Amino acid sequence: MKKSIILFLIPFFWVGCHNNKEAAQSQLAQARSLYETAQYGSAKQLLDELKVQYPKELGVQKEALHLMREIEWAEQERNLFFCDSVLIVRQAEADSMKPYFVFEKTEYDNIGRYVDKSWNPSVGAASNYLKTSVNELAETVLTSVYSGGAIRYNQLKVANSSGEYAETEAIPFDGGANYSFQDATGRNYQIVTFQKGRDNGVIEFIYHYAGEKITMEYAGGKKKASIVLSNKEKNALVRTVDFATVLTDIENFKKEKDKAQKRMDYLHSKITH
């Protein structure tokens, strides 16, 4: 009796397995069709579903894995093409902007910087001013200079005529980003550098309100002092930020291109073996 039941169930079991294999193969074929028409996202979704729905169809699963790698290869190839296309455009923009900047790097600098030629004062040649630059890492840097009586400021506050304002982070006296000295005549100078986001939105504020009157206050010290930013200072900042944006895009797309190439190298090793 038990043997008869087993013999009775075998055909149904075989039919079920056969149907599963056919369904899995059909889904694989749909995914391949989507891949061939560059519908990569939909193709990958079908393959993910296939993996969950038919885990025991090992032959189909092996084909599905191979197809998934082919899809990923095509995606990375598309990413490479896009990155190359954008890099050509952005590099051309950078090349057209570079003549308006001077590159500076002393023996004490690990990283060089680009400074707008139209506003590149040196300490001592100008009294109180704001200088903008972009370094080789595409970071926009603010450098504020104050000369006169020692006020020991550590922060900048900028405001427009409407009362809107922005403030930098406070930079402690460290002999580097915030330092002071006296020249041969006994005049005091203090230079504070804001980089790596420590401008806290001041750069964006000046960029946005460059067409308006902007007052910059040397704040956080024993005494306060302020200046009205000149058009040269504001215009130099705007040009520098625009240049930094282009340089940032170039760096980011180079990284994306490198990431895509590494992934393709990995996929190539799997597809060909």
C-alpha cells in the first residue's frame, strides 16, 4: 500500500519540478530580453526575484548569476562613458578659467592653491582684507587679515543691509590656522584661515549676496573691528567658488570613473572564468 502511494506521487513531483524549471527559464529569458534592450534595472529586479522564487533550480541560477554580471558590466561601461563625456566638458571649463588665477605653493606648503589674479593682496601691502583661494583638493579657503592694534579675533561675521548674516566657526590660536606677528615697525598682524567647511556658510552667504553691501566683522576677540567688503573681494570670491565647483566635479567624476573601472576589472575576472 505504501509503495503504491509513493509510485502514485512520483509523477506529480516530477511535473512540479518540471514546471518550476520552465518558469525559472522563462523568467531568465525575460530578464535577458530586458538586458538586451538596456533596461538594466528591470532585468536585475527579475533576476533578484528569480533567485528567491527558484533557489533549487541550480542550473538556471548559474545562468542568472552570469547574466547579472553581464548587466553590471554594461552598467559600469555606461558609467565610464558618462564620466568621460562630463570630464571633457568640465576640463575644458577649468582650462578656460585657469588663466584668471595664479598658482601659489611655497616650500612650507603641502598643498598648492589657486588665487584670483584680480585680488591677490599680500600681507603688509594691504591692511584689512578677505582673500579667497581654492586648493589642489578643490577646497575653497577663506583667509582673513587684520592689521593694527591687537584684537585677537578668532571668528568672522558677515551681514548684509537687511540684517541677514552668517558666522564662521571660531578658530583657536594655534600658530597655524590662527596666528599673529609684528613687523619691523611694530605693527601687529593677525591671519586666520578657514577651510574644510569651517567657514560655516560664510562663503555661500557672500556668494549669494555679492551684489549687495556686505559688512565683515572680526569677532570673538578682545575688541571688534569691521570692514565693508570691496567689489574686488566679492567678485574674486564668486569666481573662485565657480572655479572650485568645476574642479570638484572633475575630482568626483575621476573617482567615479576609477570606481567603475575597478568594478569592471573584477567582473571581467568572473565572467571569463
